[in-house]
Amino acid sequence: MARHGAGTTLLQRLSLLLLLSLGGTQGCASVAVGSPVVPLGSAVTASCTVQSELCRGLERGKIRIAWMLDGEPLAGRQRRGPGGTEVSDLTVANFSRSQARLWCLVEWNGTRQRVGVAEIQAGYPPAKPFNLTCMLNLSDYGLTCRWERGADSLPTAVALKCATLLQLYRKMDIWVSARNALGTAESERLRIDPMDVAKLDPPVLQSIQSIPHQTDCVSVSWEAARTSAHMELQCELRYRSPEDPAWALVPGIGSQARPTQHCGFLFGTQYHFEMRCRRPSPGGYWSEWSPGRNFTTHEKAPTARLDAWWSTQPADAGRRVEVQLWWKAPPRREANGRLLGYRVALSPRRRGRDPPAVCDTADTQCNFSAPAGARRVYLTAYNAAGESAATEVVLLEKTGQPLAGLRAVPGGERSLWVQWEAPPAPAAGYVLEWHRTSSEPARCSACWQRERDGGTTRALIRDGIEPFQRYNVSVYPLYEDAVGVPVYTAAYSKQKAPSRTPKLHLKSISKSHAELCWDSIPVEMQNGFITNYTIFWANSTADVSSAVVNSSLSSFVIWDLKPSTLYKVHIMASTAAGSTNGTSLTLVTTVLDDIEIQFLFLTLGLIFVLLILLMICFQKNGRVKKQFWPSVPDPANSSLGKWVPAELQQEPLQVPGVREPGLAPISTITVLERVAGKQLWGKDPVAETTSGFPDMPKSYVQQDGPGTPRSSRDVSERSEGRYRNGGETVQYAQVVGDGYKGQQHIPSRLYLRSSSTQPLLFDGTPSPKPYENLWFHGVAPERLYGQGSKEDKGFLEEPLINFPLLQGLKISGAEELYDFQRF
């Protein structure tokens, strides 16, 4: 049931809106206001009357009336009206809107619908018109009036009114009326004669001529327009030359002054003339300016005294002088026409004769050579009418006192004020020079001016001054007999940020600092005085640092950098008017400083030198060498072959010196075999002892080495011819000796085989004593001394037993050698 009731209410609302939107509200309600236009800020009253029988769908319902002012809801007082109507009254105390819509709405079952509307405007009464003027046009005799009106807040109707019809030469009243819904306003009345406000047609210039006897005067012939020929006129004449910025006006020309004359014109100058007229009444209007006419006055010889300036330099070994002479073109008032040129001479004109000219030019400068003693030159200007009087130029020495101070400040974008302090001595005048500073300096012939007043301390420079350009300004004080030494300064008429910045260069870099340098900015692109440079640097972590550098410097060192780190650096140049950033420079710091790198290389070099010195010492010093590499004895040079028995030491034999007093280490044992049928020693050993030795000394042992010559071995073999090495396999033995000079003995088994063919002993070699050979301690003494059998005697003659140096040896592992077998 609840849902059914809600659906029924929604359907009723939709049907009401449909009925009201289809025209059900037409004629069922009306809105009435007290006044549709009210003064701004006043009260507004309105009422809304609703006839329910005329509103479809509202016949049986209760009606509720609401108000809305441009979307703003308002509350009214609702009451029952006559004839079953519903009436709502509304009062707005302060209506502050210039225009608004007031809506009347009906509300039924919670739904609102607009049933009536009224437009309301608010404003002020019309403003009073003022400044009424009228002008009569004689071409059609129409009167045109103009006035000004104040601000109107409401639609206003304006009308021009007059008391009588328009009649020439008769006074009439004219005024303006303004009217709107809130009231009417009228201007002041203008009482005029239409002819007094008439605008005449312009006059006509007929001719312009020079007056013969008055050389600076002209006569202008003119004629009034046809429409104003019968009137009394008041006219004006104006003229100017192309160089004049403004017109020159000649007033008070009456209608009877035909032609009119005027003086004060310049010679040889072109002028443009125009004329206009009006009625002499105070309110009359000037006619338009007449078509212009051009006229050129006649010329005469220049009357100018030229301002000159010079510069001298010795030439030709001091016999002549090079002169640069500059001068200013005379003003038009003194030129008296178009100048054709200038002449420079070294002497003045005498008796009507012109001296020879060193320069004849149409320019304002001249370079010439003069004798060293020349101190005066003469300058003249000429035109078509003649030549001016000569201007004497005295070439004074520039050795006078300079100014006490000088400075220049901007006088505008294209001018400079130059101010100075007067010199100690009184000056007769000053000369100012200025030149644009550039990479390619060039002298400007017109960039100077003379100040003839010696008491002045400032001057304005206008010629050739451009903004954002630097100018060098110099001032020369002029004295009676000399020219002062110049004082210089630099200035800008206007500054801005530099056009470019210097390019950074990396001069040096290490692990903790980097030195940067840059070139100065060309003076044409500085655009002002460089106040400072700012250096910015940042690493990859965006840690930005900066430093301000004086403008006089061209290098900078960045400290406290991190080793092996990439940095980006850029420079900013600043003037008093702005700054400009430059491009970035990328640099990477090193791992080591230069000093550390040099120290490292020096250390490595010292180590290398020490190694070389040690190697040289090891090669040259045997004692040091033996400490590291012990000397292994050379069998070929051992003392074994030079050993002499003790019995022979008493005989005066010529024995070669023994290299070493001690026992030599033995590295090779030679086992010999006897030739069949021959005695080993050639005679009995006992007899051999008493008979002595053969020629000695001879080697008992021939040590074969790689360096032993073959011929020596052959000689040894041929010496006795009775001994030879056996080709068959012989006995091996192990030889054990003491360590060599303190070396630790390392036991090793060395099996050596003899490869020598030299016999170990010669005939008559004495046998060692039994107590001298420890190896034979286990042998019977009788066997050692030959007391035994025949075979034993043969054993005593074996070379291993008789070999002298076997006395200090112990041969192990060869027990079978106790009984040698005869081969």
C-alpha cells in the first residue's frame, strides 16, 4: 500500500507539470508592480493574483504562492482576494539592481511552477548635456552641432532644439534636451549668429618671391576662396624647412594684406608654405590649411667660423709633420646655402690671391703633411655664392695641465652627460672626444665637440651614441698657448645583460681541484660593464656550488672536489642590468694528484735502479755473489792435478802454485785397467822409492770437462803409452765428502763413471802413508807395504790405493774394492 501511494503522488505531480506546461497557466495568474522603472535603491512593490478556476488541475487543491527575484526566493503575504482568487503582496525595501526579473510561482503538493513575471529597471534621471558647439558649412549652409553627455543608466532620448528657424546674420538660441523614464535634463542655451560659427574654405597661395633689397625676406601672394571673398578675414601663414622639427607661424594677416611679406629666412634654404583663414569673430572656425608651396631662398657666401680639431705626428726623421685635421660643418644659418666643399692652406690669402691648398674636399676631415715648423693652417668653406673668411687653426702642443677629474653618466638611450672638475689653471674652453670601443678600433672624424665656455664643467654628447655600446670619452682643456693632457673615462648610455658569455677551458685538474680559464667577452657583446663572473659546478648528485669571481680575473680554481667524480661547470657573466648563463663544461677529477703520481713513478724508478745496482754488485763482487750462489769447483782447475807429495816438498822443484791449500772436492773417480804383460809402474815399487820420481810435476788425475781440449788428452795418453781406460763396464762407487765451506751437507747418492783416458798416476809416484788413508784402515799393513804374495804386491800398485787425494775420502757402497781384480 505504501508503494502504491508513493506512485500515485508521483503521477499527480507529473500530470500537474504537464498541464501547466501545456498552457494551463495562461490567464490564471497576473503580476503587477508599482513601477517598472524605479530610482536605484528605492522600494519596489508587487502583487500576484491567481485565479484557481483558470488554472487546470488546481481547482480542488489548495494554492500556495511564492516569489523569486532572479533566482533569489522572497517571501510575500498571501491573502484571499475577491472572486475566489488568491493574492500575494511583496515589498522589496532596497532595490539595488539595475535590471531584474520578478517571478510569481504557485506551489501544489510540493511542486513549484512559474505563473507570472515582471521586468523591473532601476537607475537615475538623465545627466545634463554640456559643451554645446555649432558650426556652419557655407557649401550647403547646414548647421552642425556637437555636445557631450554624461553617463546614462537608463535608456535616454536626446534632442537638439532651437527657438527660431535658421537665419544668417541673426541671433538664435540652441540647446539640447535629454529624457528618460525618471526625468528630463537640458543643456545651457547657446545664442549665436550662424555666420559667426561658419567654417570658411581655405585660401590659395599664388606665388612666393625673394625681395631684392632685403636678402632674408620673402613676399607671399595669396587669394581667398570664392565663398569668402566678400567677407572680412583673419589669416595665418606657416612655413618650415625639411630640417625643422616644427612649423614657424606668421599670424595677423588681414584680408587687405595681399601680398604679405615676412623676413628672417635662411639663405639657400628650401621652405614649405601653407595658409588658412577665418572670420574675425571670437567663435569662428579656421579653414583647412591651403595646399602647400615650396620655395628656396637665394644663397650667399658662408659666414661661418669653423670649429677645428687636430692631431699631429712627426715624420721624415723630424723634418716634417703628419697632420690630421677635423672640423664641424657650419650651422645652416652660417652656411648660407649648400656647401660645395672646404679648403685647407698653410698660409692666408694675400692681395686677393688664394694660396695653394693642401686639401680641397667635401668631407669634414683632411690628412696632409706640413713642414716641421708649421704651426698654423687656414680653413675655409665655400658654396656657389662664394667663399667664407679663413679660420686660423693653431697647432698647439698638448702638454698643458690635465683635468682634476672626469666621469660620464647616461643622459638617455642615445646621449651621455660628461662631467669634469676644472683644472688648476683657468681654461679658455674644452674639447671632448669619444670613440666606440670595439675589437677593431676606428677613429670617428665627427665624434668630437668644442665647448667654448671655459667656466662650464659639463657637456651633453648626442652624436653617434648608441645604447649597449661602450664609449671611451676624453676631455682636453684648452689654454691660451697650449692644450692640456687628456683625461679618459668609459661609459654606456644604456646597459643590458651580455649577449654571450666566455667559453670555459680546463687548464688543469687533479683529484681535489680543477683550474678553469676563459677568454674575455668581445666588448661589442658585453652590453655593459661586467661586474663579476659566477662559476657554478655540480656533481651527479645535484650538489650545486657557486663562487663569485672578480671581473678582472680570467681564471679560477675549484677546490674540495671529490676524486674520480664527474662534474658539470658553467659560468655566468653579469652586468648592472642583468646576467647571462653560458654552456656547460664536463670534467672528471683524477684518482691521484700529480705529486702522488710523480712520487709513485719516482718510487718505482728507485726500486728499478736499486735492482739494477744489486745485480751489478752480485756480478762484480764475488764475496756477495758466493753468499747467494756458492761457487762449484771446476775439476779442470782443481788442485788435484797440482798436488805434490810431502817428500818432494824438500826438493827444489818448480811446481806450479796450488790454488787452494786444503783438500779439493773430488767429483770424478777414474778406474784404470792394466795392459796385459806389463808392469803397472814399470819397475819395483821399492826401487822406485829410492830412485826418485820422474820429471815432475805431472798431473795424477786428468779431469775431463767440457772445456778441456782434446789435444791435451792425447798428449797424456801418449806420454807413457802403457795405460788406457777400459771400454768394459767398471765398478761404481759412492764418494762422500765434507760440506763445502760451511754448506750444510745433504746426503745424496752420486754414481759417477769415468770418461777420461788420462792415467791417474805416473811412474814413480809415491804411495801415501798408511795412517793418511782412512779408507785403508781395515787392510793389513803388510799388504799396504807390499809384504805379501805376488798378487798382493800387484794390488798395492793399483791407482785407487796410491791416489794421494783418497786419503780424506770414505768410499761406501763399494766393499768389493778391498780386493781389486787385475784386468
